[in-house]
Amino acid sequence: MTAARQAWLAAWRDALTGSVQNHPVSESSSVREGTPAARRWPLLRTAGSVLVTVVLASALVFLVELIVRGSFAETVQFFSTVEMPGWSTILLFALFLIALDAILGRAHQAVIIVGPIVLALAFISHEKARYLGDPLYPADILYARQILDLLPLLARERPWTMVAVVAGAVGGVALLIAALMLWRRKAPIAWRGRILRLAVALPVLASFASVMDYSTFSWVRDRLSISPIMWDQKENYSHNGFAAAFILNVPMADVAKPKGYSKKAIESLAAGPAISVPSDAPDIIIVMNESFWDATRLPNTKITPDPIPTVRANLSGEMFSPEFGGTTANIEFEALTGFSNAFLPYGSIPYQQYMRRPMPSLASFLGSQGYVTRALHPFAKWFWNRGTTYKDFGFDSFMSEENLPPLDTHGPLVSDKALFNEIIREADQQKRPFFFFAVTLQNHGPYEPFRYTDPTIDVETTADDASKQSILSYAQGTADGDKALASLMDWAKHRKRHTILVMFGDHLPPLGPAYVATGFLKDNVAPRSGPVDKMKMDHETPLVIWSNRSGSVRDVGTISPSLIPLYVLKLAGIEHPYYTGFLSQVRDRYPVVYRQMLIGADGNAVDNWQKKEPADPVLRDFRLIQYDQMFGKEYASPKFFPAMQASKPGS
């Protein structure tokens, strides 16, 4: 065997095993220590090892995209289209694995560690997109615990998938431990090889840092065909791939200061009406009913009897949800603060990311006027970080599953009837005016067939039987919520005190395949943008605003949840510089402020409004006030939120 052939075989053997042991050659070989051939061996070993790493990175990136996309053809297209950064992603992964190998000290050990983690994230992203319509964002990791708590519900709908997930997780951990133990027996990379790897990989990886800031132009990003599409995250993940899009979303926790924000700009804003509360201040109960929607809107489907007769008879209008199928906390955030998710980074969840100090809300304002303020939700207080957030909002107390009395269930979850009865019980104990904000749980998805053993409604549909049973489980939940509202109204009608009741759904239910089977949607989830009529169909939920003295407020139309405080306080006869003052200006111009679209008072849509310059003065001021209170110096507190100013030490 020639010396050159021996050298190449040794190099490839070392590349595959990570070994740096000396390989003997015959005495007759012309290769001697110190000869040019011998000096080339370390470089050959390093080059071979790097080549294997590139192959492994290519396989890993391909598997990630295949899992996320769920389509072999789309995955191949990602790598075969020049305008898409498939090969750039492979380069990024390869460099990262090379650098990590150098740090760990053994060739290809990085892929054993990184591979399972990235593949698991890809699977979670695929499932999240299938269930909620959005891919996995970096912020999602903050509330991983609640995903684990929802697994029992998911298991009822797709038990074999859950069995496979659990088995795969257990098997994957076992294989990972075994692989790491075996790999530790391999000889380490020589220091010369480690330094060479780091010298090549780290500078290039450092240049990727400019990719992180999507708000500025990046020459590197442009050369790599990475295009931040932050206003349309589905397209962002589709074009850039899972890894690059995930990295682009890391900076979303940093909310940029709006153009023109200053103390002078805030102080120049016109003041609203002074705070005024009637002597017979009314009791106020707001119920955000989980996934409450009018299922009779499903085409090719007949539901008898009407599942929501009480809501239909007392309908005030429609609430335009900024979400679809989930992310309840974002709707809750708007309804309690009067602020808008449209001014925050796409994919962000204020409850998780931005609650770091006391925040203006209906609770903090009404509490400053002598109200008892209480939040109620029959689930854990850590869910969506509600325990901390409600304190920041100024609620006196939060009644969660930790301190609520045992409540009856209907199906697997606490029933609306039981929660509404608890609201009545606690209301009857109050001596002062009160503000209760309740979030129901019964109709949380998924809507597994035969959830209820005693359905009171019937469903006829052209869809398959599985979809029919899912619709039945969902519609029965709305029927129970409607009956619970009827009982709450009946209780309020017999009260002497002025009582206001509000109920709305947070978003459309995650019915998934049933939407496609009935023809309501082309996919399991709704698109984020489209014609105004289609957007309304995909985002409207019923809204009831009712008083035991004047009945239902009518002709509200379609409004964002951020305008709910305006209508509630107006009905209560309460004036406030922001909630009835400034929000009135917003309502008169744009009843719906949605990230992808504005809906004007004339019902017409304004698309791409965030890019228009100069900005509409009302929207500009809306953004300035919100930023000031959430992230800024709170210059607006004395004029718009005096309750917050009064609560500061020394005020």
C-alpha cells in the first residue's frame, strides 16, 4: 500500500471516529515523521472531519425542515430555490457544530447533543402550527410548563400520537446518554485541530450576529437570502426556514421606542374628561368565555336547537379577536388595559414578556374608586403568568384553582355553570361596589368526540363523522356557556343594585380539521390577512354588554377588545380621561386596530397601515401612550392615568 493511500485512509478513519492516535506504517514506507506527507496528516484529518460535519449538518437541517413543513416537496424546494436560504442554514449549522466540537473536544459530539434538541423543537413547532396556526417562537419557551399541563387534553384527541411522542422522548434520552458514554471513549481532538476549528468557525458565526436585528439592513443577511418577514410569520418561517426565522424572532422581546416619543410629546396630548363616578356606582362583571363562538356559522352544518339563544337575543355586537384558536392572554391584555397588541412585536405575549411593573387597567382604576376588584379563573395561577400579571393590573385578589372551592366539572373541565355560580356567591358577599373579571375553562380545546355523555343538541353536517362529533362537543360547550349567562342575568334582574354584565369569546375555537371538512376554511387555521369580510368571519366572536336597568347595549358593531373598557364605563356612567376619553377618539376613527389591518368607522379596511408615513395622529398617540406606560417614563400618568400616579410612593 502506498504512503499516500495509507495517509488518506488514516485521515478518513480519524474523521469518522474523532481519533488522533498515530497510525503505524511499514518500515518500507517513504513516510517518516517530519516528512511533508506526515505533516499533512493533521490537516487531512481535520478536513475529513469537517466534511463529515457538513454532511451531518445537511441531514439535520433537512430533517428539521421536513418535520416543520410536513411536506417532502416543500422541503426539497427550500434547498433547491436560490432565493431561499436552505444552504445558508446548513452553513450556519455546520459552523456551529464545528465550533461546539472544538469546545467539547471530540469530533461530531455536538451533533449528538444538538440534533435531538433541534428536532424536538421542530416537532413542537409543527404541532403548534397545526393546533394554533402559528409556529414556535422563542418566547414560547417561557411557558413550556403549561404545554405539558395541556398534554392530557391533547392525548384524548390523538392518543397514538401521544404514545409515540412519549416513547420517542424516552428512547431519545436513552440513546443520547448511551451515545455520549460511547463517544467519551474516543480519543479527543488534538489542540491544534481544536484551535483551527475555532479560528475558522467563530469569526463567521460572529458575522451572523447582524442577522439578529431585523429592523436594520444587513449585508450578510442579504447575501445569505434571509429576508425578515416579521409582519407575516407564516411566510417568515416558510421562506427563511425554521432556524433562521426562530433566530430573527429572538429580538422581539425588545420593543423599540416609537418615533417622536418624549415628555414634551406626551404632555402635548389633549386631556380627556376628568374622572367621574356616579354615587350609585354599579357592580361590573366581565366574563371572557373560552373559545365562545357561534358554531352555526359553519357551512353545510345544522345545529339544533340554537346553542346560544340567550347571547343571540342580547347581542351587542362582535369582538374582533387579534388571535385565532389560542393565545387567550393577548385578548385578555387588550380588554383589561385598553392597549393594543398591534403595537407590540409579532408573536409576543405581554403577560409573559412585558409585565415588569404596575400597569394601568380597569382593575387599578376601579380599585382607586373604592371598588373590590377580583379575578377568577379555575386553573393554575402560573398559567399565562396570570398570578403576577393580575397583581400588576391592580386586582385585590385572584381566585384560581389554588384557592377556589371545589367546582363541579362538565366533561373534563370546570363547568361554566359552576364558575358562574361561584361568581354569584362571591358577589352576594360584597358590601362595596365590585369589579369581577372571570375567564372560563369548560370549552377549552381540543374538542374530542363524545366529550359529553348527555348532549342536549344535535348536529347534522356533510363533514365526516369525526368532525361531526368534534363540532358536537364544541357546540355543547357553548350551549352550556349560554345557559350559564342566562342564569347570571336572571340573578342580576332581581338585584336592587345596578349591575352590568359583559360576556365575549376570546377567539374562534381550534376545531382544526372540522373547519376544512365543513368548508369554513381551506386549512386547519385561519390566514392572518385577507379581505375585510373574510377577516371578520375568521376573527369575530359574540359580544354581550348588558345592564339590569337598561338591557343590552345595541349596535356596537365589530370592535377590538381594547375598546371594551370604553363601552363598559360608558354604560356605568363613569368618565375617565383614557378609557372613555382617548379610546372614544380611537373608536370614532378605527373600531378595529389589528396588526395586519385597520377597520375604519365606515367598515372599510386599511392594509399595511404600519408602514404608512406620516402615521394617523390618533394611531400615533395611541402607540405613544401605550409605550409610555409599558416601557417608558410614564409621563402620561398624571393626565391619563391619575390612579397610577396616586399609587406611587410619595404621591
